[in-house]
Amino acid sequence: MFTGLIEALGAVTAVHPDGAGRLLEIREPGIAADLSVGASVAVNGVCLTVVACAGDCFRFQTGPETLRLTNLGELEPGMRVNLERSLRVSDRLGGHIVQGHVDGIARLEKREAQGEWEMLWFSCPKELTRQMAPKGSVAVDGVSLTLVDVTDTGFSVALIPHTLAATTLGSKKPTATVNLETDVLAKYVGRYLNTAGFGVR
């Protein structure tokens, strides 16, 4: 379980073939010091399990399903990633409940400066926007954000200067892909309405 509050930006140091998947190595000294094999870390919003730790670096195995449903397959050495360690029971829930289970991929369509803030517009499949509402929550590459506008084909979010500086969203260019996780409560409500025969589509 995570909150969507990014702790650090890590650097991808190596990507190796691993059967049908990939072995991903990331460097981030502050987080590495607190990790052990078996720990869970959200990497761009994807919950991954640490399989090796050495010095400032740690490794994850990513399987075919993860590579198909997320943007982790696009990672190359030198790229930056958003990192968050798993939530402890005693932690404050400063963002929203994030599971690290990505629902799909969105594409950045445009960004517009509004003083020190920026408004970002993303496109995504209709089945994902059905689980969104203005002023609701969404995790974009693992970052907990508040939705501004929602349409059938996309949504917008407003980023404060801190988010622009402390996450990869500050440097994303139009056409870049991001991992999306919609609000877990919206998923359960939608599932209930469908199974109860209300025919939500």
C-alpha cells in the first residue's frame, strides 16, 4: 500500500533481459539504505519487489504482464523514476490510498504554464475516465493528484511547483506515457453497480 507521495527520484542504472521480462536496476542512496530483499517499492506507481540490494542500488524483476500494462518497458539507463516505499501502519496518509496496481497507460497531450503552476492534460481509455470525477484522486506515475476536469477521453491535473521539481512529471514532454491508477473506491463502486444489474458502462 502507498500514498502517492513521492519520496525520491531514482536513476535507472541498468536494464537487462530476464527471460520474458526484464531486470531493472535503480540507484537512489537514501532509499537503498532502508531496503532489504522482499521489500515493496512503487516505481512510477508500479508496486515491485526488491530482489537484490548492493550499495546505493537495488533491483527488481518485471514480468511480461507488468511490461505490457505499464510504461516500465520504456525505461533505459539514465532515465529518472518516481520512488515511494510501502506505507507503514503508523504513517500519515497524506495523499490517497494507492495500491501500486496500474490500471492502464495515459498519454500527455499538452501542458500549460499558469504562473509557477502547470496544467497538464492527458488522454486515456474511456474505461479509465469512467472511474474518475472532478476533484477526485488519481495516481499518475505514482504521484497522488487531484483531478481538475474529466472528459470521456481524458483528464487534467494542476501541478504545484514542488510536484514539478520533485517528480518526473516536471520534465515529461507531450506524447510521453504515464502509468495510471484510478481511485480504488471508484473501482469497487463500479464493480458493485455492474454486478447488481445497473449496467454502468
